[in-house]
Amino acid sequence: MERMHTINAERSSPSLAASRDGVIAIIQTPSATHDNTFLPNPPSDDDIGLLRRADLACYFQLVHPNWSFLDENVLVEWFQACVEQKVPSNNYQSYFVQMIWNQSIWLTFDGGLIDANFEHLFAIRRTQSKIRRFWKQMRTLNGQSDYRIQNIHEIKAELDQWKGMIPLISSNTDKSTNCHPLSMLMLYNYCICYLFQNELAVPNIDDHAVLLTAASENARCFRRIQEHRPMVYLVQLVEQFTVGIILISCFWGTPYIYRSTAFQAPDTLQALEDCGSTLSRFANRWKDAEVYYETYTLLTSQTPISFPDNSDFEFPDQLKPQISGLTQTLEERGVSMAVLAMIGRIISSPASTREYP
């Protein structure tokens, strides 16, 4: 009882109240702000980004369905622990990620363990954060090839291990689509696409082979999910458009003589069709989705899917103004630079076979 009085007194102290106000202010502060007076040192962009309410909500909505946002008292306790342990401000991000991970595994509001499938989903969210940090580092390192290849292989191995657990963790009976094996498989493949495709680096032959498999499976999984649980959300529209552009970019970036049998496999051709059908349904129900469908169909119609050799194949000059206008609209809609870069490579001259070993 005496210990509880002590804890309550500490929680009501002016210094902790100031810290609480400071941390809550950080959650609600845009990532460009660095003048918060309650932190020992100015936090970096990464620190503030992790503490934003949107990021934390993303974590905890997956950790447990009853957690719509992070309890502010818990956040303050973690912040105080950072101060007491003299954690450098530039290491706050790693510290908070670890604390969130520990909290997600061991605690729920009822004091019990979380479901294994929610824990598994949270694990891949951590990997997604790692991918974001990796590509952010690549900007400062000017795309160093050896470092990029090493990290991509390490993260892919982590994702492959996560995928291997799907049959044991996923649930066919859960009302939440997130825990369905198809949803988990789709999430894995989208992470692979996110890992291998970025505007900072042009995928090579091997990268395109990985991307083709991942994008193909993602599109087919989403189409199957839509048959049983139709959903029309902006994030899904953008994801499926991204997957479709990745698919056709693999054909443009891989000359015929370097293509594996996967390029003409029924699953791949079905994925191209499924992606088109998905975007068509979005466009029929939502006018703002028309530009995504129109861009995909225009690019697909000119993609050298069955040509004997596409090493000298070029996007028709007469269609370039049309696709450029669509691209500008997509950019205004906030489509990622990685997707815009893929479209740019498609409408410019495709890579020559001389560029490949």
C-alpha cells in the first residue's frame, strides 16, 4: 500500500506532469518540429515519427483489437525510463520499438497474453519499420550497392521466416480478415515488393524475378479475398495499383532471353488479369479510382508480355503525352515516387540487353 502511495505521488509530481504534456505534444506535433522543451535533447525525425499518434495507433490496433491507441500513461512511463537510464535522444526510437514489442507480447488490458496471430502481425509491422529505416539510410549513403544488397537479403530472410509461420499462426475462422492466411500471405508479398522496389535503385534481373513472384501472388490473393469480402478502401486501391505496375515493370525490365518460365506461367498471366479486374471494380464504384485503372490498362496494352524479344521495344511516342498526363494526376494524388519512377522507366527506352551480364 505504501508503495502504491509512492507511485501515485510520483505520477502526480510536476516534473512528470510536464513530461506527460511534452510527450503528448510530441504525438500531436508534425515531424518537422524540433523545439519541444520537455525532452533532454532535440529528437530526430525518426524519434518524432515513431511517437506520432498515427504510427502508434497503427502498431496497437494490430497488437490487440481493444487497443485503439496507446495509453498515454504507458507512454510517459517509457519516456521516464529513457531519462532514468540516460538513453541518448538519438536512440529513443530503438528503445521505444523494443518497449512496444515487449508490451505487445506480454500485456493486454486483461493481463493475459495476446493472441499468436496478432503477435505475428505485429512482428511484420516491425519488419516494415525496418524496411522504411533501411531505405531512409540509403538516401544518406547515396545508394551504396554492397550495403543495399546485404541488407535486402537479411530483411528478406526475416520475411521468409515470418512467411513460414503463416500455416501455424493464421486463422480461417477469425472474423478479422487480417488473420486469414490469404491476408497474411498478401501482406508478406507486399513487404517483399516494398523491400525490392524503390526509386533509389533500379531492380536487376534477379530482383525482377523476386518482384514478379511477389506481385503476382499478392494480386491473386487480393482477388480471392474480394470474392468473399469485397472492400473498397483507398489504401487497397493504391496497393493493388502498385502491385500491378510492379508486375508489368518486370516485363519491361527483363528482356526475353533472361526471362524465366514464371513470366509465362498461368499464375502470372492470371495475376495481370486479376489486377485489371480489381482496379476496374474500384473504378466502377469510385470515380477517383478511374485514373488508376486507366493508367494500368494503357500500360498493360503496350507491355511486351508475349513478344519474342523486347530488348529494343519502346513505348509508342504517340501515347507518351497521354501517359504523362495520367502520371501527373497520380503524382497529385500522392502516389509514391517508387511507382512514378517505375512508370517513368516504362515510358522511356527499356533497358538494352547490353546492360545485363
